[in-house]
Amino acid sequence: MKKIGLLFAVLLMNSYYGQKQVRAATIGFMNVENLWDTIQSADYIDGTKDFSNPAFHRSVPLDSLKYLPVTEENYMGVWNNESLKGKKVVRKQGGSHEFTPKSSKNYTYEIYQKKLANSAKVISEMGAQYTKTAPTIAGLIEVENRQVVEDLIKQPALARYDYGIVHFNSFDYRGIDVALIYQKRRFSPSKSYKREVVVYGSSGKREYTRDILVVVGYLDNERVAFLMNHWPSRRGGEVASAPKRNASAKVLREEMEKILAQDANTKIFAMGDFNDDPVNKSMLDHLGAAESKAKVTPEKPFVNLMYPLFKKGVASLAYQDAPNLFDQIIVTPNLIQKGVSKEYSIWKTEVFAPKYLINKEGNYKGYPFRSWVGDTFTGGYSDHFPAFVVIQREN
């Protein structure tokens, strides 16, 4: 039945091409589940550089730190761009030691190359059954630094698409970030920056999490914006950790509204791992992501494309043995319309779960075929299924 549905979708797309010359693009993202290189590193912040300069905050191998000047050996202040202006300091990464050949994971160069190849394969195939090509835009979650993204887009499955990269290091306690890759021939970024998310633990102490990556530009000459998210986890319990995701939702909403205030016609895609479902308060009330365009109100000005899938029982992961749809795509209502017009609109939304991404046996049968179980590398892909949309317009 699934094959018949896919065949019908492809035939429908082809019929559009035959009638109107439709142009399509896939926009999606993947949680690459701890894509680290094999070198233990730390963050080096050179506050004399401009915030937009990648050299302001970069990943540096530990054995190279001795060659870099430091103005404060044991910096104890707030970790954010403004506080570090003019300073040269080092910040240790909480997770870097895990992913080295000498760690309990025995994270070798061969495993790293397998991770790269696996991730590249999945990304290259997202939406390809409809567009016959790799995604025009692909968000990445859980990358260590820019270098691993550089290595990823050089993989044979992706190299021919000539991807550009948008990435900024965050002050996340583990040392992981979000990033965006884009086909240069179709998307031109005009502005990109990271938006800090300030959250606190139950003790009142600041906890450092991932920034929201904001990229504004032109996709085939249409003004669009992409906001990549990886909100705080449910560590400590769903209820206890909810205020952190609520705070993240408010920041995301502020950024989306700011973009629309500059140009109300901008088409916005906010996507990523929200660590909440479409029905949670962070998504419905604080972000204002309605279940459909018909339900859009001033209080809920955006549309969660994953809401209908969630109601059908679709999941992108299993958290504590329960299915969840944490991986979501939220858009502005101007992306939803009937039929094909001269401007891009949503044609299809999917959680990408081909057979090779699914565990076939054991206690985790039906779950995503993850890369790691404890310290053991499984040869798998990710603990999340990716998600994507296909957009279309008259050519």
C-alpha cells in the first residue's frame, strides 16, 4: 500500500511537470547523532574578532592551545559573545574526550569515516524520490564544529551538489552545535547569525545549550529564512525541564517575528529537534505553532506541519521507550496554499524512515537504527529519523 501511495505521489508530481513546468526543492534536516572528529579539542574564543568571523569562536586541538595567547587563564564569567568581547579565553568541551581513539568508545578514524558516509547517504536521499536530487537545504544537528561539516559535504554522496555551510560554535556544555548546508546554485544567504538561548536548571544555575541558527537569504530569488533548533533535552524529567524549552520557544518566536517585521512576505522554516511534541505547551502556546492554517490566530501565527502526522501516530524517535515526534518543521502560513502558483508552497511533509534506517530485530525493533548503544558503535545512522518538506512552484 505504501509503494502504491509513493507511486501515486510521483505520478502526481510528474503530471504537474507535464502541465506547468514545476520547480521543486527539498528542505529538511537530520540529527547526525554526535558527529565528532577524532581529535580532542577545546573552544578558543578570540574576542578581538568580529562576532561574525568564524575565528571569533573556533574549535582547536588541545595540543595546539599552547600556541595561542590567552588573556584570562581561568575565565569565570558569563559565556556569551558580548561578555567575551576583547578577551582571549579557552572553554573546555564537555563531550570531546568521549570521541577519541583512547576513549571507552574507541572512536577511531574508521568509525568517523563510517559516520560521515552514513550521514551523507541519508541526507542525499531525503526527498529524492520526489525531486530526483539531494536537498537544496539541509539542517544538521549534533555537529562538533565546522570541520566535521566540511568533511561531510566532501563525501561522494554529497560532493557533486556543491554545498555551502553556515555554522557558528555555541557555548553548549557538551560542545555540539547546529549547522545548515545549502546548494549554492539555488540559495544565496544574505544574513546569518546565532541567537543565544538563556536557560536555567532547577537550582537556578545557568545551563549552556545550543544557540538558534538564523539564516536569511534567497531561494531561487524568493526571500526565505531558516531557523535551526536543538532545544534543551528532557533530562531530569519532562515537567522539570519544560521551562527550558518554553524559554527556547519564546526566543524562536521573537526571531521569527523580527524577520517578518523586516519583510512580512518572507517565507520562514523553523526546524529541528525540539525535544517536545507538537501538542506540548512550548510548541502550541509559547511558539504559537497551530495545527493547521485554518487554526492560525494572532496568538498562534505559525503552522506546525508535523501536527497532522503526530495525530496519525507518526514518530521520529522513541524517548524512554515511548514514541515521540520531536523532529518538526514549523512554517509561516504564506507557505501553505492549494495548487501550484508562481511562489513556493508546501507540497509534501514527511518523516524520512526508509527500511535501512529502522532496527529490524531485538529490543529496539522498529526504532531508528542508531549509531551508538552505550560505548558500542553499531554501524547505524542516528537515534532520530530525519524530516523534510518538498516545496514547489511554477518554473
